[in-house]
Amino acid sequence: MHRRNDIHAPLATLALCGVFLFGSAACQTATPAPARQAPPLTVDSDPVPSPDPPSSAAPAAQTGPTAITQQNGRYTLRANAYEVRLNASVIDSSGKAVDSLPQDAFHVYEDGVPQSIVGFRHEDVPVSIGIIIDSSGSMYDKRTAVDQASLDLVRLSNPQDEAFLVDFSSEAYIDQDFTSDITKLQQGLGYIKASGGTALYDAVIASADYLSKNSKRSKQVLLVITDGDDNASSASLESAIRRVQDLDGPAIYTIGLLFGDDVGRGEARHARSVLSELSEQTGGEAYFPRSLRDVDGLAHEVAQDIRTQYTIEYRSTKSPELGGYRQIHVEAKEKGYRGLQVRTRAGYYPKTASNPSRSNSGTPSGN
């Protein structure tokens, strides 16, 4: 992204290969592609430091689930279990949220294999949130409602949450770095000018990278508000989703303002499919209001969903060194409930020495 602060530039050094969603082709990231010449920066707000470009230093090797070490002639077997953290929402057959289930109601499968749950929480934990607003020309008349909804999302969130603000048209800009201050976010919204095209996929990738490098919270969310189809990105939908999955990245909630005379049926249909896919693959939810009057209410729903999720941790039975995409499926069954559905991310790519996508170390966590 650029300034109003530039966080798009580091993307040029990331090898975003054309691998499709479920990893049907190989992706080599060992040698970053040459940096693309960044356009002149546009500064119309207080500067916010951009993240440093990815380090060229070789990452430390990560061992598999087990490793044998030798010291003073003695051999020791050490376990290095690969734990995966999920944030999950549950609804019943009538579409109502269910927030009172015990741990033994949940069953986790990775690539069809049952997994053992080793951690379970159901509490309101602080979140790092990125608010990404479409600032293309067609959004001009929708901005007042969108700004109000964005601020209300933060007001309704955990007081310890942190949020940053991005707008995108043909390029992506950061208008406010991480803050819990509503006044600063309101000022950031004032920097947004509606013009240009819609580079949605590029904005998602840049924002996910920025979140990965700079967030203080392990639970992470992106909220995308847009009124049309992508028409300006250099990346594809598949590469955007792949990048988020590579990062064990955020859940993406989307609000598609796909109504009005300026949105054709074909464009609206494709945009709806794109936003639904982004949310489904990352564990978020896609919303499609019928009018601007509904947008603020949806911000309330997103805030409520984030604050009432279950956190489930399991220890993968498959070595991370095997690599490859891992599909996740979670079921919930409990006496007194029928047709429970669990929403969480669809899968992940394990972090190994050959796939060090996430710059921050620690237990993988995807939201």
C-alpha cells in the first residue's frame, strides 16, 4: 500500500506464485522476486511507519514432529508437535448463534482424520482488526453509512482490541495505523477520497501481510467493505486466499454493497461469489445488505460474532515437513440441538523451513 502511508511496497518482494486454492502446483518462495519500482508516495495524513521489507536472511530451520539430538554421547528424542488454533462460530438449524457448547461437543478433522483437541476456550479475547474500505469512484454516495458502520464496529469491540484502517481503489493506502482510539480512526476516515478502480485482491494481500507483521494479538480479523468486482489487481482471487492461508492469517468478513443502478447483474453475481469465497476459506462471513440502512446493523453482527467465538486448538497428526494444504472440518453435536453448523477456516499450509511465510514465530493461529 501507499502512504497515506505505504504498506503496499513490501508486497513486491514476496513471491506470490500463481498457485490455486488447494495447492495443485508448487510454489517456490526461497528466492524473493526483484522488488517492483514503487510509485511516488502520496502523503495526505500524519505519517505512519511502513513495515520493513522481508528479511533476506535465511529462516531458522524448523524440525518435524520429532527430532533426535546428541549431547555428550547421549541421544534424546524430542517431540515438536504442530498445534493448530481455530476460531469457530456455531449456528443452529434456525440460523441462531449457539454460544454455550462444551469442549466435548466439538470434533475436528484434518484431511478426514480425527484430531485430538488439546485446548478449548470460550471467552471474549482481544483482537487485531484491519478495516478495508473500497474507495473507488462508485463508493462516493455510500461513504457516510460505511464510515458510521466502521466506527461502530470498533465501539462494539473488546476495549483491548486494536484496529488499523485501509482504503483502496486502484492502489491501497493505509489511513491509520493500529490504534484503539476512535478519534484517530475517525480522522483516518476523513483522508479517504473516492476515485479510481477496485484492486480488492491486492488490498487483501497487503493488509494481511501488514497484519501479520505488526499486530499484537494472535486473533486477527479483516473486514472488507466494497460495492463491486475487482478490476485493477495484479493478484488473483486464488493467490489472495493462498497468501492468507500461508500466513495462518485472519478471518475475512466481507460486506458487499451490491445494489443500485451502478452495479450490473453480472458484476454483482461475480462479486458476491468472490466475497463469499474469501470469507468461507478464511473462517469469516459474507454479508449482502439490500440497502445502506442495513450496513450499520451488519457491523453489529460482525462485532458480536468475533466476541462470542470458540477457540479450539488441536495437535496435527501429520508432520509439517510433509507440506501441502490441509483441509479442516469441524463438527458440533450436543443434546438438545439439531443441525449445528460450525464456521471456521477451511484449511491451512503448515509452516516449515521451506515455507516460512509468517514472519512472526510461535504457534500457528488462523482467524
